[in-house]
Amino acid sequence: MGTPTFQPAKPRRAFEEIISQVRGMVRSGELRTGDRLPAERALAEQFEVSRNTVREALRMLEISGLIQLRRGATGGAFIAAADPGRVAASMSDMLELGHFSLSDLRDARGWIESTVIEVACERADDAMLERLEANISHAEALTEAEDWERKALVHVEFHNLLAEATGNPVMVAVMKSLMEVMRDLVLAVGPTEDDVVLRSRRRFMKHLWARDSAKAVKEMQRSLQELHKLWLEADYKGARAATS
């Protein structure tokens, strides 16, 4: 292998400096979710650049999800709230393009869920456990009403509640992103009409109430394996193509 040849380094572009400063203020807490940035003209004066350069920087910040651009008299550039859907969309695209498989997704989900369950067994209070029970009851009612799609989405939400039980905002964000991918998968493949998941949920909650993390993890892993088989049989990619 020969010695690599690099091109001459160029000075940092102005719009990159704007992006860097905005990101820095968000990291430091000087800018928070919902805060409004100065108007384009004011930003151009402060940065000593053209308004076109400011617009380019704002577009890049919007694409990255750091700000939200709103139109109208009360519009402007606002610091955006975290959006797990952006991560989920990227993961869905990677699954679609074959960068990872359903098996990879199943394994990663299993590892994450196992950690969530172990921590939830330690930290979840009775009120949170009752919320999880209410989720199952809701799914049961939707089963009786034969509302299969809504039932499937309620099942997905169960995992977000479980992540909330950890009390860790990073784990909540990770789970929400993962569950957005699961939501797309469920809607593409089509929900099942049986109550296999409901039976598993009831067994799982018995272990969670007993604070038996080993049995709770085992039950969840068994349930995920069964769902994985169903998704493979339903041909996920074929279903996505048919609905797109």
C-alpha cells in the first residue's frame, strides 16, 4: 500500500462555523428546547456573513434535527426536541437496504430488552407496574373488538413503558427509536390475530411483580423468538414492497 496523498486543507466554511456555535450553545445549555434563534438578518450581522450563508447553516441544522424552521409571523428557527423517529427512519432504511438483517435486529433488541428488564425489576414502582398491566388490558380489549392493528401498536408501546421503568432517559430514547422500527415492521407485515403475545405478557408480568429478572428476561426472549419466526414467514421485505 502506497503513501496516501491528501489535498490542501481549506479554511473552514462560514456556515460550518455557524453550525458549530449553535451546537456548542445547545451542549452548554445556553440554548434549550423551544428557544428561538435570532432572525436571519440579526444572525448575519452577528456572524458577519451573508443571509444566504445563514440560510444554508439553518437548513443543515434542520436536516440534522437540531432546529425546527417555522413559517409565518410567529415563525423562525427554534431549538427542536429530540426526535427518536429520525434514528428509527435511518435504521429502517438500513434494514431495507440490507445493511443488517431481521436476525441482527432481533439480537440487538434482545440484548437491549434484557438490560431494560433487569433494571426495571429493580427500579419500577407499583404505579409503573400498574401502567404496564393497563397496557395489557387495553390490548385484550382491542383483541375482543378484533382491532388487530391497534392491538399490535399497543403491544409495541409496552416496550416503551418498560424502558420508562428504568428511569434512564438515554434508555428511553434508545427504546423509542427501536420501537419506531418495530412499528413500521408490524404495520408492513400485518399484525397477528391470536393472543400469543398476550399470554406471554401475563407470564412476564408475574415475574416482574416478583422482581425475578432472570425469569422475566427468559419469557421476553422466548416471545421475541416466536415473533421473529412470524416475521420471517411473512417475508418482511415483500410486505414492505407491497405497501410502499
